[in-house]
Amino acid sequence: MIKNVSYTLLAKIVAMLFYLATDIVVARMLNIDGYSEWTYFYSVATMLGYVTWFGINASVKVFVSKQNDEKERTECLRAGLILRLLISIFFAVLIMALSYPFAKVLGYPDKYANLDKLILMSGAMVFTSSFTEFFKETSIGLERYKDVLIITTIEFGLNFLFSFIGICIYHNPTAVAAGYIIAGIFELIAGCMIYRQYIIIDKDIKSKLDTARITALAKKIMKYAIPLVIISFGGMVLIEMDTVMLGMLSSREQVSVYAVAKKLCQKATHINYALCTGTMTAFSVLTYETIVEKRKKFNKLCGINIIVAVTVSLGFIIAGPLAIKILYGSEYREAGDVIRLLTPYYILYSISNFYSLFLDFHNKATFRSLCYVLTLVINLILNWMLIPPMGANGAAIATAVSLIPYTVLVIIQTEKIFAKYRAK
């Protein structure tokens, strides 16, 4: 377990450093207006990415983690890959086809002059990123955490490299998007090479693969993915909808300062996520004989997760404003106040994500999807009320408050699962 946590923690650290380096370079080289257009678009692209994932990545992870037989595991991997390919092609084509009218709705050309080209390019971006996430989630399900580290390093390292090259050639948000697309092609190739190792098996086992079972597994994976789509949509709202609504209801400057603070908080959650990802598969199967031991281990990990969250939060409150001024420049100094308001969001997200991953391994995706619907409604209403008068500060408050009910509900549901095994 320590080895798994080490790999996932290192992967998250690598991702965080490369992501922030990319964001700082873009913010400094594009100026505040260019950066606001890029970050507004990136939020839209991230939302489109969540929709394109369609819950398949997380669903395959859960199914693969429960397969002990090599033949059944290979059938599951093949079924997941077929679904991923079909759904990614469908959404990529749909996004490209509707890019112009979609861009018009979002503020092109009056507010964001390059948005039509950026939305068109997002079709290719979400196609490649859907596979990158698929490869990472599958590796987690197989407990191949070293592969997660390799894929993550390639992903964020190449995103930084090609975005930097693009923006040096052409100081425009479209150059950054082009860098992501080129990086995505290399990421797709590398991911396929790793995934190929998972599905190459002994000839005797290969001859026993059942096409009908692969089809049946694909249907089961798809069925379990449906509630995960709602969960992904809820996650998307919490992570990106506030930035999009700021872009529509407030100024470009407010979008920029909020984006800086929000991205720092988001990447900080990766530290907590590394702890969760590297350990949660140990709780995928509970029995009456092991419940006491596993509950003790779960409580210990939960305590460590909370300590990490509180420590990072204190860092945001004390050093956040100065760090933003040094890293991003004085243009973005208002983000220092925003990051303090977003600190409760970071704590709540870190805690709720720990419990949510546990619930995913116990077939509670439908329950989580219903909780996310509630979160979504609260978030949209509060953003609509608070952004016009308060700008970025209003979005920060809305995001934090909307996550409270979800956090409480996933904790209660987790306690019910443990109580069921203690009751006998």
C-alpha cells in the first residue's frame, strides 16, 4: 500500500508542478485579457471533456478491479476500450459540428474573439484527453500505479512543452490549444502502448475469449456508467461552471483572478487524491471477518487526509496571496483574497472525495449522482445570485457552500455501509 501511495503521490506532484508551470507561463505571456479568454475556454473544454468521458473511465476501473481471473479481466479491458473509442468519436464529431453556434452562445465574437476556433479545436482535445484518463483509470483498477505515474508525466510534461513552444511562436490562446492537441497525440500513442500490455495474453486464454461475454460486459459497464455521467456533470459544475458563469456574468479581469485561485486549489486536491487512489482499492471488498481491521485502517487514512487538508489550507491562508503575486505577477494580486475564500471548498472537496471513492467501489454511483444533482442546483442558484454583485468572491462563496450537503451525505452513506457489516 505504501508503494502504491508513493507512486500516486509522485504522479500528482508531477501533474501539479507541470500544470502550474503551464498556467503561469500562459498567464504571464498572454497578459490578463488573453489569459482570461484561455482560462474561460479551458473551463468550457474541461466541461466538454467530462461529458465525453461519459462515466466510462470510472466504470471500467471499478469492473476491472473486481476481476481476479485473467480471461475475465482481459474481456473487461477489451469491452471498455471499444466503448471508449465509440463514445469519444461520437462526442468529438458532435463538438466540432456544433462549435460555431456554441461559441456564439458563449460570447463570440463580442467578448471572446478566438472562441469559435478554440471550441472547434476542443473536439480534438477532448478526444485525446478521454483516452488519457481512460488509461490512467484502468491502470488504477489494475493497481498498476507505476503506469499511472508514467502516463501522468507524459501527459502534463508534453502539455507544458508544446504549449510553451506554441505560445512562443504565436501569442494567442489558439497556440496553447494547438500545443495541447499535439501533446495529446503523443499521449494517445504512449497510452496505447501501455494498454496493449494489459490485453496481450497467453494463446490458450486468448482462444477462450468469449465475444458474447465481451458484449455483455460492455452493456454492464455502460449501465454502471450512466449514473457516473451525472456524477461527472456534478463534478464539472463544481470545478468549472463557476468560471464559465463568471465569464458570462462578470468581467474578464474577474475571470482571470478567480481562475488563478481556483487552479491552485484544484491542484492542491491532487495531494489528497493521491492518498485516496493509492489506498481505496484495499476497501473494494469488505467481509464480516475483516470489517474491524479495515475500519481501523480506513479511519487512520481518513485522519491523515484531514491533517493534509488542514495543513495545505493554512498555507493558502498565510502564504497564498504572496505566492500568487510572485508566481503570476502583480496583475493577479486580487486572486490572493479569492484563494482564502476558496479554502473551505478545498477542505470539503478533499474530505468528500475520500468518501466518494469508497462509495464507487461499493456500487453507490446512483446515490452519488442524486447527491450531485442537489449540489448542482445549489451551485447554479448561488452563482447566479452572487456573481453579479460580488464577482470572483461571489463565485468562491457559492462553490464552497454548495459542497456542504454533498460532503455530509457521502459521509453518512459510508457509515451505513460499515454499519451493515458490523451489525451481524
